[in-house]
Amino acid sequence: MEVIRVIPRGYCKGVVQAINAVKEARKNYSGNIYILGMIVHNTFVKKALEEQGVISLDISKKSKEEYLDEIDEGMVIFTAHGSATSLITKAKNKGLMYVDACCSDVFKTHHLISEYESQGYTTIYIGKKGHPEAEAVLANFDHVILVENLQNAQELVLDTDKILITNQTTMSIHDIERLHTYLKEKFPHAIVTEEICNATRLRQEAIASLQDVDVLLVVGDPLSNNSNKLVEINTRIPRKQLISSVEDIDISWFKENDRIAVTSGASTPTYITNQVIDYLVQLDLQDESTYSIPSIEISKIL
């Protein structure tokens, strides 16, 4: 088997900045630190931060507002995906220390929407319902319509020519292109801005350009939108899998002469990806002694 290490892969600048912000907060503050959700969408990063005493609050159980109501002391960290300004205001009003770890590319999209909304524009925002990046946009602006797919776009009725079309930063470049083509025909006066971040674009383009590959392994968390999009981007690859770590690998996926490409999402730790690559390099399908899966050391994640 041949293992192809796809470049670029792994952490983007926004993820690095967000994780460093949490590490710096832990270094300088000994009290309770709460993250409203996952700082980035990776369970191993979450576990590693928990080992340092940083608590990631499960927003599937309670809303961010409810959690903030319950926190009376300590530090609150807002995630890389962006947050409702009402939450930050609430933290300020409660006298809580806080860190806003919003990615600069996400902030740029917020600023863009704000500028156009102040001029009376309605924004068509292409994104994923329930994703924290999209949820923050919907919370922060009054005239935003979420479009997830072509059906949403076809059902859209607007009685204004003042329309801005923009998007979540981690969407598929192919999906955005298709939706832009349709929406520009439907709303010819619309202003269109493509806000896929550079890290997402470069990783998707690297996968899209792969030739003669039998298997693609994307190392990433199931919650990571950019990781999921990497699995979808190249339809020529016959066998594709999203795996969280080396522990998810199934030997039955592989054949003797396979060319296996490995990449990882923008929130996947380098250690986790390298462990997958190292395992595949030493794997010999004719030698069962190479099948043993290594353990993951959480202390090496950060």
C-alpha cells in the first residue's frame, strides 16, 4: 500500500488562535474557566482542555443563555465559531471575565453583514442549520435568511433588490458555486461575496485534485463541518471514510495495492493525524502483527 500525505491538512489559523487563547487563559487564571460549547469541533481537544481544568459546557443540554445565567464567577470563553453579542453583553453585565476566541474570518463575515444591513440590505446566508457559526449570524442580525440547499433557494421569495449573498466559512466550494449560480440568476441585483475561508478552500482543492487514489481517510470529528465536506469533495475516489482517530480504522477497508490518501480537518490535532499516518505506513495486510491499534495519549494533544 502507498500512503499519500495530503498537503495542506490539519489546524487552520483560527483554530490555533482559539486554542492558544484558552491555554493562555489557563496559564494566567487559576479559577474556573467555562467554554460555551466546544472551543473547536474536536472531542480530543475538548478532553485535553478538560485535563487542564477547562470545562466545555454541553450546549445540547442547555442553551448558552441558560448556562450564563448559572455562572456567577470565573471566566467564560466564547468559541471560534462566533457568538451572539447578547451573550457577550450578558457576561460583561454579570462582571465575568471573558475571552472572545472568534475566528478572524468569521468576524469579517459578521462585519460585512453588519455594513450591508445598516444600508437596508437583506442577507441570504448559505450555511448549516444548527451549526454555531450560522447560529451566531442568525442571532446577531435581524434581516438574515438561512439557505442550506437548492430547495431552500428555490422556495425563497424576496420583495427587495437590496440583497447580499454570503456564507458560512466552512462550506463546500462546490455547493457554494452551485447555489451562487442559481441565486444570481434568481436575484440578478444581489451583491455576492464568497466567504469560504482560505484554509477550507485550500484543503478542499487539495482533495479535489487527487488522482488515482483508492481510499481517502479524513481525520476529523463528526461535528466538524469542514471535515465532513472534505469527505464529499472528490467523487472520483471510490472508498472514503471520516475517522476521528486511528481507533476507528477498519482493516477490511484496504486492499494490498491501494493508494491511500490521508488528510484532516482544520480542527484536528496534528498528533491525531500523524498517528493515523504512522499506523498506515507500518501496516502490512499480510502480517497480522501490524494490525494492533496504538493507544491515544491525551497529554500529547495540545
